[in-house]
Amino acid sequence: MKKIGLVGGTGPESTLMYYKELNSRIDKIKDGKAMPDIVIESVDFRRAWDYVCSERYDLLTDYLAEKVTCLQNSGAEVISLTAVTMHLVIDDIIAKTNADLISIPKAVCKEALFAGYKKIGLLGTIFTMEKDYMKKDFLEAGIEVCVPDKEDRDLVAKRIYEELEAGIVKESTLKELQGIIAKMRDEKGIEAVVLGCTELPLILNSGNCPVPCLDSVEIHINELIKQTI
């Protein structure tokens, strides 16, 4: 079994999900006889977020590449970032480290293609919704990507940053998000929605969402497991 390396801390709540789920699922697959070796390089979220907000992508690349290099030096063979927003600079990190990072956007796009979706909604941080790094693979695959209107994008981003990043889950926020997704379904014709922030599965799932969810954490973890065992 290969050693897993995670760039975590962006944010801590999703890192916990990755660590717990990778251990428990692989243990189950191995009939209780083996669990994975996992090493985590935890990022200073405030520092990384400041680089993103100020568009200092060169500094963000250097910072995350340093973490990936530490994972490589520890013997990790399956390496990934645990936050969608940090994929802003994934190509630059790969170029700098020569690491074969397991991409969240590519994994989710593959799942959308398998499901046969032609038009999807995308929720995430303001950067994920407004920039191209999460959309590119879908568009190249012929899948249309819709995001909420500006006012709704700002609300989604605010709830992620102020609540979900801190592990705060409110019923009022769930209702807001459900309303935004239903609006996208009715007005834009989305068939499913990508939970394009690794904290969104704390509050949304296919059981409480107006359309099917493409859970980026669930899909990414499954891909990591395939690459590990």
C-alpha cells in the first residue's frame, strides 16, 4: 500500500474528514487488517488565504510547493491538496515539484461524465465560483458550468468563510443554500451541483439538496483510495 501525503489545514475541518475517512475506509476494504500510512503537512490557513485574496500567486505556489516537497521527502507517493481553492496554482506546484498531484477538479469531472450530466451548478469560495480552475476540466469535457448570481455568490462565500471553515453548521444557512440551488435548478436548468469547497459537505448532501450533489470530498477520497491500494 502506498503512503498518502496530504497538504492540509485549508481548512482544518476538511483535513479531519480526509484523515478519518481514508483510515476508516481503507481499513474496511482491507477487512480490518491494514490501515494507510498518512503524513499531513498543515498549512497556515490565514497566510495561504491572504496570498489568495491579494493574488500573490507566486508566494502561494512557493508556500504550497514547500509543503509538497516535505511530503515527497517523507516518502509519500499519493499526494494531494485538501482544498479546492488551493488548486488555483496546482499546475505551478506540479511544475515546481514534479509531483503527480491527485486533482480534485479532474476527479469530480470524471464523476460528472460518468453520470452523464450536461449542465451542472458550482458552489464554493468566491474564487472557485468566479475563476476557471474548477471549471476548466468540465468545459473541456463539454459540460456546462453555472454559478449563482453575484448576490448569491457573495452569500455562499460568506457562509463558507465565517461558518463552515470554523465547523459551524446552521439550519438557517442550510435553507439559504437550498434556496440558491433550487433557484439555479429552476432558472438555469442545472442537473446536479458540485460542492466545490471541501467544507460544503458539512452542511449539504444528496439527501437535503434540491438536485444531486457531486461531493468533491467524497469523490476525491475515493480517487485517493484507488491510487493507494
